[in-house]
Amino acid sequence: MPSPLRLLLVEDRPDDAELLLLELKRAGYEPRWTRAETPEEFITGLGEQPDIVLCDYSLPAMTAPDALRLLQELQMDIPLIVVSGVMDEDTCVNSLRLGASDYLLKDRLVRLAPAIEHALAGRRLATQARITEQERRETAEILRGVVDHAPAAICVRDANGRTLLTNAEFDRLKPSASGVRPAADRRRLTSVEQACLDGADKVEGEEIWAVDGEDRTYLVVRYPVVDGTGRRFAIGAIYVDITRQKQVEEELRELDRLKGEFVATVSHELRTPLTSITGYAEMLLAGEANDAQQRMVQVIDRNSRRLLTLVEDLLTLSRVDSGVAARMDEEVDAADLIAQAVGVLGPATESQGVEIDVRVPPGLPYLIGNRSQLERVLLNLLSNAVKFSTAGGTVTVSASVPDLTRPTVEISVADTGIGIPVEEQDQLFTRFFRTEQARRQAIQGTGLGLAVVRQIVEAHHGTIGVRSAAEEGAVFTVSLPALSGVGVRF
């Protein structure tokens, strides 16, 4: 199929123009052409955006050099091939010097098609080169703008310690006051910078700089700068001022400390009178009160114990939050721990009409941690299981060593209660969170128990998980570190 070609013929002899067209057709082109003999006609023909110009060297009204100068003045990159009946060496050289793509003799037009192909290919390459260069300049301008106007300070240094680039924010920080040299200087790479060159993808750290006479804290992220071949040739560094964030963090830590002290003080003050109330309630229950009095004392006893549990939870959270060191190296008999917790919950299970099934194999390893805190974990999980079970339900407590090569004990507490919807399970261990069903059924609770459990378990380097669904009960599984060896105390 012939290739279309838009052609401008600058030729004063129609026969020669016809000869050129025949040769193009023979070579497989389908020319759409315009002929021009004067500069005015030439300019008009250029307006039709020809693919190529075939120009006789000398015409009565213009010459090929005239056509080449007009192309330059009009800033048009259309290739022009000089075609003439007679051309000496100086004429050919002059044509090429002025910008002609090629030159041909009219009696040797066999070279016409290859010359056109070469000229068009050169034009395509030149166009692509201009586009690529334009894109490169635009990209460079965008990157430079992003760097110069970034709110963070940016600096790039090469492998020899020479500063290649800084932005206005970096220069504003008066780097000479912070130990960072001006751009013209060079210094040895730090160990962090060298690590980026040696293979690290990103290294973060904090640095304190003296800026305008004030110490400010910066988060510094260093990263390798890689060229097109993958070679790491420089290190970029981004400096973000986090002074205010550090101040806020310090203020929050102080508030947490004060809150913890307040909660601990109030909890201690509450626990003393509550202990007296429960003690006297027990004495009254053991006395000779009538039935009505017994019921009133039982209400007092039950609610005072609820308040004591809340106080204990608040105290536990306060201790964990404040980072108060507790003994975490006690050897705790896991089987005995479970038995003790089940025994404490005995009266509650009877009043609720719930059966507890204990499945603890012999020879469990001893746990490592704080016995009172671990007992709090089991009491909270068991009391929740009983509380959320209906009469006739079962709470199953089991323990196992899932992997004999790892000193870990798993304790599971499963119930046949109301269950927990999947969409609410992510919030279960959040403080004061209570499920929608618990609120709807007015089941008593503060939403602190599972938060306490999680914090104690994590403080023991353990994990806790839940498996449940609405109306299908729940299974809480705690994994805790243990001593090496099964059933052996070291």
C-alpha cells in the first residue's frame, strides 16, 4: 500500500517536477504536492505543513539557500533536500552548511527515496529529542520547585561528603550553628550516611540543632539517592521540626503521671472504706438477721464487692500506665492459678446457674511473671464468661502447651453465652468499651476488665485473642511465657 507523503516542490520546470513525482510513486509513495516558484508561493506552501521540501538549487525568483534561510526565520523544522541538474562541490557543501538534509542530481534520482526516508527519520529523531529535553527540563523545574518550597529542610550530599543540593528551608536553619557545613564545604560521611550508601533503604533519627539561639528537635530521615543504573551516588536528608510534638509528648507524659497518681490515691482511699463495708456485711450475713434484713445486707455486700473490683481494675491500670515496676520473675504454678481463680468464682457460678468445666492436663510448666496480676487476668476472663452466660450454660477453662519446643502455656476460657459480633471485636480491649448487646440487656460492667487483661498480658510479653460470633459464645485465649521443661520448677 503506497505511503502518503505531503510534498512541497520548489521547481520552475513542470517537466522536472513531474519527473520527481514519478520517481516517488515508483518508490512506493503517494505524494500530495504543491509547487512553488517564488518566495511568496514557498511561504504559502509551508502553511500546508508538508512532510518534506524538494528544492531546485537555482530558480529565477529564489535559490535553495533563500529557502533554507526562510525556514530558519520561520523556525520550521521541515527537512529540505536540494535537487539540481548541475552542482559542484562548493554548492553541495554550502547547502549542507545552511541546513539542507541532502542534495541530489536530477539525473540520479534513484537516491531520492532513500534520501527522503533518511530525512524523515532524522526529523522524527530530532522531534523526539526536543520532546525528551523539554520533558527533562519540566521535570527538573518541578523537582526543583518541590525541593525549594518544601516546608521541610532538605540536603543532598555525595559519597565524598560534598553538598550537592540544599533548599531554602535548610539554608534558613543556619547550619553552621548545628554542625552542618555550608554547601561549598565537604566533610566525612557519618555512619548513618555511610549505611545508606552501603544498602540501607531509610534511616530515621532525631537531632537537636541550635537555631536562632534555641535548641530545636528535628526528625531526620536519610535515604540513598540512586541513578538510572541503580548506583547509590548520594545521600538525601529531610529534616522535619518536631520540637512542638516533643513538647506535647512531654506534657502528655506529665498529665498521665498526674492522672495515675490521682487514680491511685483515690482508689486507695476508696478501697479502705469498701473493705470495711464488705467485712461488716459478711458479719451481718452470718448473724441472726431476718429474711428482709438478710436481703438488704446481701445487696450491700454485692455492690460493695462490685466497687472493690472496679477499684482493683483502676489500680492495676494505673500501675501499668505509670510504669511502676512489679516483680515479674515469680514462678507461678499454672494449674494452681487456674484452680484458685475457679474457686473464687464458685459462688457466682452457683447463683448464675452456670457450670464450670476445668480441663487442665498434668505437668504444665510454671509460668513466669507476677502471680497477683496473672490471677487478675483469669478472674476477669472467668467473671466475664459467667456474667455473659445464661442459666444452664457452661464455662470451660482449658490449658495446653501448643509447642513443646517453645516455653509457652495457652489458657483458654470458653463460654456458651451471648457472644460478640465480629464488627465489635476490634474494640473489645479498649477501655470502657461495652458491646451493644451488653448495654441492651443491661448487663453490669465498666468496660475496664478486658483492657486490664490485655495490658497485663502484654506486660508479661504474652498475647491474647478472641474467637466469637453473636449468639455463639466466645473463646478468649491467652498465651504466656513459661519456664523451659514441663512440670519442672527451676
